[in-house]
Amino acid sequence: MKLSDNKATLSFSNGSPSVELPVYQGSIGPDVVDIRKLYAQTGMFTYDPGFMSTAATQSGITYIDGDKGELLYRGYPIEQLATNCDFLETCHLLLYGNLPNTAQKADFTKRVTMHTMVNEQMQFFLRGFRRDAHPMAIMTGLVGALSAFYHDSTDITNAEHRDISAIRLIAKMPTLVAMAYKYSVGQPFVYPKNDLSYAGNFLRMMFANPCEEYKVNPVIERAMDRIFTLHADHEQNASTSTVRLCGSSGTNPFAAIAAGVACLWGPSHGGANEAALNMLEDIQKMGGVAKVGEFIDKVKDKNSGVKLMGFGHRVYKNYDPRAKLMQETCKEVLNELGLHNDPLFKLAMQLEKIALEDDYFVQRKLYPNVDFYSGIVQRAIGIPVSMFTAIFALARTVGWIAQLNEMIGDPEYKIGRPRQLFTGSVKRDVQPLAKR
Ligand code: SDX
């Protein structure tokens, strides 16, 4: 970042001395006012719950232009990456800053492939869960438990430890997610196969069984790979900020990523794809397209507490570019599987059309986000709704670890410790019980 000629002056109407604050510029996007010395100079904090106007870090990984609906991973538009690259190339880009050449891609793919198995002891963690446990409860536990198996790479200040942990996490997440699914359906776990692609290996671990050979469908394999790419990173979203804050204490990478899994689970964040599909199924049960108007009215009625899940975004005030690509992937998969008349897809398209013409949504700049179509395509592939967020976590792991490694590698980083505006009781004395 570079110091701008522009400066910010903070003045107070009560005559307190004004303060001059430096302004920094990035390579693109909004400048920042550096308030790091504000408390020392004024005895005051800034106040920004929800971080609506706060840059918590500098980063060179992902840039979002919410007004244009633009998403860049290390400068490359998501549309180009989703069309011309695969997920492992995108992982290499997010982790190391560049798309791999042929030799680098082969080496990176081999490194990931050689780490896809998990320790045989991991399967016994699953046995402690009910078979109907939510997959995100299982994933939060399993990812945290990984730190119990890799004592050789938990020193986050060691660059080699950070790199091997990144490879292990990227490699093992598909295996763990597939194990969570197999456990829920009472089928045997399927071991990874080294001669399959990352996405093909995941599909086989999810859907193969010992009774017959599983053949990877290349259209589904490409769609799964693209779903991973579309979810790989997204600037300082809630779960990434959680991973950064958790990792800033110096804890091991597996524990920090487990914190990200837990945060992603929420329906306002990664849980929205599960909520969006459940919403579509509810409308379908109510009467489908004929009931869309009634549902939209309920959403617009504040007292209903009903939201149009898969719509709206803190940063995008235009169409989420991932939603467009997800819609295309949806069409490809539905056509491949002969489901082009899928009623939920038709319902989603109608819901989107009506919402985008309705003033309530237009005024609030509410557009479909990545979660609006992702559920329909995953359901068509045969992935149960309860697994959607676990797959989001699988894909986002590379973004989490890239952001964590960037923070730890930043000489300026400190443990994160926000302050507060205290509005509770001032000091008072404890009264003896008899007098309370
Ligand atoms: C993800 O941060 C990221 O980058 C996240 C993510 C990533 O890749 O990491 O992109 C992934 O989490 C996508 C978002 C998935 N969540 C959902 O689809 C859940 C539904 N969306 C909303 O909960 C909401 O839009 C948020 C949480 C996504 C954003 O909320 P904000 O920025 O805090 O905005 P807000 O809730 O203050 O909403 C502004 C207005 C409000 O109305 P008013 O009070 O101004 O009258 O818009 C309304 C909200 O009521 N609104 C919605 C709505 N989203 C916002 N009304 C109906 N349906 C919605 N979905």
C-alpha cells in the first residue's frame, strides 16, 4: 500500500484538538484512512459493528467491485478462471500468486494427490456422531481434529509448516466431506483414487459403492470443479475474517480453519445455499410458480421475518458474477441429466425475474448471490441439501488458508483485539446476600 497525498483531518466541535490521519491507497478499490494512532491521539475508538466501513487488513488475494459485480482472484476475472482453468490451478493461484505452468501444475497436483488419505483413526471420530448429525457439525469436529494428527506442521510461523498444512487441508477436505456423507447414509467410506481428478475423486468418494464400478461423468466432473472454483475465496467475508482472527493468536492452521467452518455454517453466510433450496422446495409445496407473488409479498413484509435466501450481499450491489456462472453450470448439468424441465430451476428463474423487477429489491440493490443457484445444481448431481455448506467449506478452504498464510507472512500483523463502546453498569459494590 502507498501513502496518499490526501490526508484526513478529524476535528471536534467541543474544541478538542483536531487530528490528522494518513490516507493509504491500494492498487485498486477504496483508499483507507489509517486510524491506528487514533486512540493514542484522542482517547477515542471508532465504532463500526459489522465492519460496514472497516478494512481489517491489507490483502493482495481477492478483489471485489460490488458496484460493477466484478470478482478477481489475484487479478484474474472469475469468469475467465471458471472457463479456462480448473480448481487446482485456481488453488495454486490463490496460494502462490500465479497460475501454474504445465510443470508447476503437475507438481502441485501430485503433491495434493499424495495427501488425499486421512489417518485411519479419523473414521472413529465419526462413530461418535448420530447418523443424522448435521454434516457441518461433523466437519467442524473433523477439521479441528486434524491438528491432533500433524504435530510436525502446526507451527504457523514456519513457512514450510504453513505450506504443507495448506496442501494437507486442500487434499483432505474432499475425503472428510465424503466420509461425513457416507456416514449419514450408512454406506462404507470410499478411499481416494490417485488416477482421478480432484473433482472426479470427490464424486467417486461420494457416490461409489463396493458393489459396482463408479464411472465419473465428465460433465458433472467439470461442473463440480467449477463449483469449487466459484466458492474458493471472497475477500474478507465473515468466515475468512474468523480464520484470520483465530489464526492471529498463533494457533495451528487446522484449528483456525475449523473456526472458519463453524462460521460458514450460519444461514446468513455459507448456510444460505441450504436455506435457499429449502425455500424453493417450500414454495414448490405451496403451489410453485403460481405462489411466487405471494411469497415475495411475505418477504417484503418486515414483520414476516422471511428473507429471499440466496439474494442480497454486503458487497455486491449488482449481480454476483458467481451467480451467473452458477446458473450456466445449472443449465449444463440439468441438460446432461435430462432434467431441463426441473421445476425448482424454473421456479428459481421465475423468482429471480419477479424480484429483479420489484422496487423493494431494486431499491435495496438485492440481486442473486452465489447461493441462489448452487443448491439446484448440487441437488441435481445427487448431493443432499444438508451437504451443500460442507461442500462450500471444502472449496473455501484454499481461500481461508491463503488468507491466513498472507496474514502470518505480513510483518505488520498482530493478534486481533477489537475494543468496544461500553454501555453496561459503572462500578458498584457487592451487597451481602441478605441485603440483595
Ligand atoms: C455469502 O461476505 C461474503 O462475501 C459472503 C459470500 C462469500 O463468498 O463468502 O459471498 C457468501 O454468504 C453470500 C450471502 C448469502 N446469504 C444469503 O443469501 C442470506 C440472505 N441475504 C441476507 O441475509 C443479506 O443480504 C446479507 C446477510 C447477505 C447481507 O446483509 P447486509 O449487507 O447486512 O444488509 P442488510 O441485512 O442490512 O440488508 C439491507 C436491506 C434490509 O432492508 P431495510 O432494513 O433496509 O429495509 O435489504 C434487506 C434487509 O432487510 N435484505 C433482504 C435480503 N437481504 C437484505 N430482504 C429480503 N431478502 C434478502 N435476502
